[in-house]
Amino acid sequence: MSSRDVILAAVRAARPPAVARPDVSMLRGATVDLAANFTAACVVAAAEVVTSVRADLDSLIAAAYAANGRQVSAMSTTSEGVTRPHSFSDTDVFVCEAVIGVAENGAVWLPLSRLRYRAALFLATNVIVVLDRARIVNDMHEAYRVVNVAEEEFGVFVSGPSKTADIEQALVIGAHGAKSLTILLLDE
């Protein structure tokens, strides 16, 4: 027996016993507060959640971040006149609307049609995402059943501001994207 075979045999012998995957099918019919689960998951991901009604949208955006600095909104009907992605490098606040939210992990689905400017999401210092409470799904399995990824040329799930702990295990917020994410969870 070669040393390779000896090592592989030792690895196989030390393998822990298999654990059956949990049966989550019973949760699909259970009554759960999706908004509460979504909010809790967002907080864990370091995002802030503000709940209100759509009629208060303008005042909520104004209250979330001071009016100083550049604010770009993918929800406004006026065009920014932007032709280059680099022009968003000085954006303080970017506002957009999510198609769905995922209660399991606090992620929101942002297709290009709702972003208008893909670069703004990643170059803005702060991001505000508007989400209708009725658009929250339980988990990623449901999310992928709702989302048609072939429908748009770009889309992304976002959960909290960017963060990394790659260097010396020190957590850095905003290392490669927004430093803050605020989700406005709205009822009609």
C-alpha cells in the first residue's frame, strides 16, 4: 500500500458520520412573520431597516441621510445625464427599489431595470433600498422561483453594507462598496 493510500484510508476512517439534512418542507406552510425575520436578518448583516408607509417615502429618504452631498436616485424619472460609471465615485447616497427581499438572510434582489446605474450601487458611500413588505419571500429557494435571471442582463442580491475581514482578521465596513445600507420597508 502506497503512502497516498495510507493517508486516504486514514482520512476516510476519521470522517464524521453523515448528518441528515433537516426537513424544512413543514416550514413552508407555517405561519411566520416574514417582515420580522427579514428585519432580524438585516440587522445581523449590519443593515438598518426603517418601516413605514409608501406615502412617507420622500421624508424617509430625507431623514435617512442629510441633504448635503450628491444623491442619485434610480427611482426618479429625471435622467442624471450619466454616461460613464466612474461619474458615480462622488455619490454620497444612492436610492433604488428592490424587487424582492429574502427573510432567511436579509438579502434584496436588485435587477438592472431597478438600478438604472449598476455602478452607483457599488460606488456610492451610502445606499437606500426601498422594498414593499408584501414582496418578502421566506428563503432563497422561493426567491429563485420568483426571480427570472434570464430576464435582465444584470442583477444582484445585496445583504448589508460591504465588509471584509481578510487582512489580519480585522473587520472593515465599506471596503469594496457602500459603507451603509438602509432598507425602507414599506406598506402601501
